[in-house]
Amino acid sequence: MSKRDDSSLDPFEIEFLPEFREGRGPEEPFVNKHGVVIGDHEYESLESPLNQWSAEVDPAVMAGDEWVHPYKDIGFRTIENREYFEQGIVPQAGMFMHPDKNTAYGTGEPDSEPGRQEEEKQPE
């Protein structure tokens, strides 16, 4: 049985290629500087700023690598991340683009003709 099919793996853990394991960080859960355990999937923590939120709490306190486990994150379960981290397949660029929409419409594009009488319409 491959490690990928091993039921003892954490549900958010994948089988990283060796080049993605080097220098990645701890494999076991860790405690960040706020006293919150990261990587145990017990998302309710009394020490978490989310449970002590007020108007005075800066949202930036919840940003950064100290809030993401290097091996056990829900984002690793996406098809794109599994293909990349387990097989080395680089994601295709532009997968979230809408090429049929002109996002520059009405912004005075440099190639617009000055004094043009008829206004172009945004494609549906």
C-alpha cells in the first residue's frame, strides 16, 4: 500500500515529493506564538484571537505562516495542489480568468480612438 492510500495519514496530509519536503517545517502539530495549536484540526481554541475578537484586535494578527501547517492544510486536498506537490505537475496559468470579459472596458484604454462617436458596448 502506498503512503497516499494509508488511512493512518491525517485527512489533510498528502504525499509530498522529496523536493517539496526539504526545509518545509514540522510534520507534527505545533504551538504558535499566540498559544494556538496548529495542525491538530481542533479549530476551536480558547487562545485563538478569533475567540477573543474585539474592535481593538488587528486582523493582521491572524495572517502569516504561523497559522498554516506545512504538511496538514485543507488546501493541499485540491486537485491542483495534489498534482503539483505529489506529481510535480505545474498548474496551468489563467484557470480563473474570464477571457470573454473586457475588464478594461470604460477605463480609457490607450488604443481607444479619441472623439469616437459610437460607444462600444461591453460583451455579454
